[in-house]
Amino acid sequence: MKALLCNSLGLPDALVYDDMPDPVPGPGQVLIEMKAAGVNFPDALVIQGKYQFKPPLPFAPGSELAGVVLALGEGVRNVKVGDRVIASCRYGAFAEKVIAQSAQLIPLPKGISFEVGASFTLAYGTSYHAIKGRAGLKAGETMLVLGAAGGVGLAAIQIGKALGARVIAAASTAEKLAICRDNGADETINYSTEDLRERIKELTGGKGPDVIYDPVGGVYAEPAFRSIAWGGRYLVIGFAGGEIPSLPLNLPLLKGASIVGVFWGEFVTRELPNFIKDLTEMLGLIAQGKLRPYISARYALPQGAQALNDLLNRKVTGKVVITNGDPGEIAQATAAARTTPAPQDSPVGEGPLAGATTPQPADLAAQVGREIGVSCWFTVDQQRIDDFAKTTGDHQWIHVDLERAARESPFGGTVAHGFLTLSLLPASSYDILREHVQATQILNYGLNKVRFVSPVRAGKRVRNRVRILSIEDRGIGRRLLTTENTFEIEGEPKPALVAHALAMLVA
Ligand SMILES: NC(=O)c1ccc[n+]([C@@H]2O[C@H](COP(=O)([O-])OP(=O)(O)OC[C@H]3O[C@@H](n4cnc5c(N)ncnc54)[C@H](OP(=O)(O)O)[C@@H]3O)[C@@H](O)[C@H]2O)c1
């Protein structure tokens, strides 16, 4: 089989996509065909020899995956060959075939894709264990999340909201903070441009957050801890910033606060039944649409080193996954598996894996006239409109001139029509089609008609509902698909726009 191999300790570029012998499951183990594997910060540390355990060389990194059971070791009775499962392992997941302990397997429910199944165990498992189990966050409390746009950070935002808390997200760029808002954050702090302590004080009326979730460490830990509320819980998750901070011990004394360590891997080993209980509860929350893993990028197995490089270079938001096999086949299996509709009023988005509203049989013709998906909510903030104007040269004052728009615009502020039609519409409809349509290529062929119904003012949230209007055979394996795209504006009765978009599907 092929695997992404670490032959010598070092940075991701030293990984080699190469052959290795097929692993054989021992007693209590299963062999799984990996369909998708989640990429996590610890994977980047393990290959550098900087993590809590050091596998013998050569090894494939990767600690979580979803796939199909290929073979059973002696004594395994809880799964059978062909089952779709979610698995965790210490390492080895960035390979075509992976060994896992059968006791740790979770059936991948219908309605949850391989990609989502592969990418939520570690991030959501860590955050759920930390926030619910270790900090005991209660409804109505306030939680501050540092590194909030990262894998465990975005999971923490969604879990905090699902538990009824007010969530403040802190991250390093406006773009990352917009993603945090799209995933449910109530307030945001840009810690590279704003004073962390001052903003926390401002946003909590001087009281401070009841829980602080810290996967970054470094320079943010002490100012964050100094801001914590009386009786607060400070969750030590990790040190993505590179530096392990020290805190004066008078600080927890003065605040009656606790510093709470979180080590999810050890929790899984020592408290397996509690881990299975957490996972089962989280799968229930995913099925209800209360948790929706945000997957920002996918990398084929041979390109897996790039996923780890992007993670180390702070380019990643939410989760990224490594996929194995034909993307069309994975999309088809995903579509066939989707039978659980996501609630339409869910406050958080699943990013590019937008929620389906109806089951998706492979036959597209049978879908004509039906809605096939709805994207996540997306904040159209001024930064995005400005970036779009800069890229396209479309500097109309009604888009970018805040003062003049406040003074003269009939809409009372800047609006975002060009950005919606030329950028957000093709991107969101492509993501929905990619999930629901079987094709090796989906090419954007432009718009047939566009009707603007209501203006979208900067700062508003929108989402795209996609309905199939027609499908025409264009020969040599090509089909022309026309979809109706309706952009809803959060809290408003009328949509922003309705547009007919064309896409060429290549078999
Ligand atoms: N305790 C546990 O059981 C457990 C379990 C899982 C993960 N972790 C730890 O949690 C941390 C985050 O993991 P993750 O998978 O969420 O990673 P991630 O997706 O890369 O997110 C980490 C975030 O940290 C911030 N950051 C600040 N300085 C950074 C730097 N020098 N390099 C990279 N990121 C930096 C980045 O946000 P900004 O750019 O916005 O600052 C980034 O979004 C890691 O240290 C990991 O080992 C611990």
C-alpha cells in the first residue's frame, strides 16, 4: 500500500509518499481502508519528535480517520467487513490502509460523511472533554477561546454555543474572526491588533470570562489569566504559539480560579467508556445540526505534507482533511450516506461541506425541481467587500466608501452585490454541488439571470439555497446543470437575490 512516510524526524517536507507493506490486524484489531484522515497539530509535532510519544521509524503520522473495514483480527465481533467506521490511532492514519483497535471504533452514522467523520474526533473530542468534562461550563456563562479559528478552537466555539454559553473568540486576523462569527461566536478580539486585556474587560463589563480555553499559550496566557472571572476555570489545551508560559501562582489565588490541564489522548486511554459516551453525545449534536465541523481544505494523500505545512504556517482554519481514493467515489459515498437532514435554522455552518436538505440519490434527473443543499451562514463584512474591490478594481462608492454610503446610500450603508454574485455565489454553489453531484469536474459556466431583491448591508449574514432547475446532456460525458440560487439574509423576510447559475459536469 501507499503511505505518507516519516523516515527521519523533521518538518513536513521530509515526508515521503511511498510503498510500505500492508499491515495485518492482530487480535482485537481491524484493518480499515482510509477514506479521509483528519489533520491535527500533534501530527506536525510527532514527525519532529516533539510530542509526548515517539513512534519507531519509519512510520506514517495521522491519528484519526474514517473509512471502511477491510479485515478483522482474531476475536473482533463489534464490527464486520464493509462497515463504515470512525477510528482513532496514535499514528498511521495517513496511509491507504490503517490498523485500529476494534474497541475504539465508532460506527459512522448515515448522514455523516467520511470527511466529517475523520475530522471531528480529536478536535471536538478534546474541546468537549475540556469544556463539559473539565471546566463544567454552564449555560449563561462566558467563555473566551484563544486561537479560536483553529481546529480545536472552532470546535470550542460550537460546543460553547451548544451548551448555552456566550462565546468570545480571539484570533490573529479579521478573516479568521469572520469565520469564528460564522461558527457562532458572539464577540471577537483580534489579538494581533487589539489589547487583549482591555478588550476582554470591555466585552465582559470588567467581570472577565468564566472559562478560558487556551490552545495557544505563549504571550497570551498571562494577560488572559489576569482577566479571568472570580471562580474561573483556565483550560490548558496546548502551546501552538511555541512557548510554554509560566504564571505567578498568586493569580489563581487572587481570583479563586483554577488552572485545569487537559490531555485528551490520555483521557481516551484511561477512561474509554467516558470517551465513547462523549463521542456518542457529539454525534447526536452533529445529527441535530448543533455541531457542524467546518472543513476548510482537502488534500489528496500524496499532497499530505502540504496540509501539515499549512497548519504550521497558520494558514489553516477549522479542520483540514487528507483524502484517499477517487474524489468522485468519496463524494458519491458521502451523498449516498446522507439521509439525515440538517436543521435549517442552525446557527453554525459546516463550511464547504454545506448541509443537505434532502437525501441525494445518484440520479440527478430525479432531483429536478428539488432543493439539494443550503450553505453555512456567511458574514459579508466590510473587509471582504474591500478585498473583493481591491482584487476586481470595482471601487464603486456604494461598496467601499463608508462615510458617503452612510450619508447618501438609500440602503443606509455599504452593500455587497458584486461580491455576492461574482464570488460568493459560485463558491458556495460549487461546494454544495461537490457534495451532492457525481462528477470528476464541476465547471462554473456563469449566470443566466440575476434578480436583486434586497440589498445586503456590510456585516449581515447570508446563506445560499440551491435548487436544481434542469439538466441537459451535452455529449461526451458532459451535462449542463442549471440551478436556482437563493441568497437569504439572516432575520429578513426577503432574499438578497435569486440567480440561475450554470455548471458543466464532466463525468
Ligand atoms: N490537550 C490536548 O489533549 C490537545 C488535543 C488536541 C490539540 N491540542 C493542542 O492544541 C493546539 C491547537 O491544535 P489545533 O489542531 O487546533 O491547531 P491549529 O488548527 O493549527 O490551531 C492553532 C491556532 O493557534 C494559533 N497560533 C498562534 N501562534 C501559532 C503558531 N506559532 N503556529 C501555529 N498556530 C499558532 C493560530 O491562530 P491565530 O493565527 O489566530 O493565532 C491557529 O489557528 C496544539 O498545540 C495542539 O497540540 C491539545
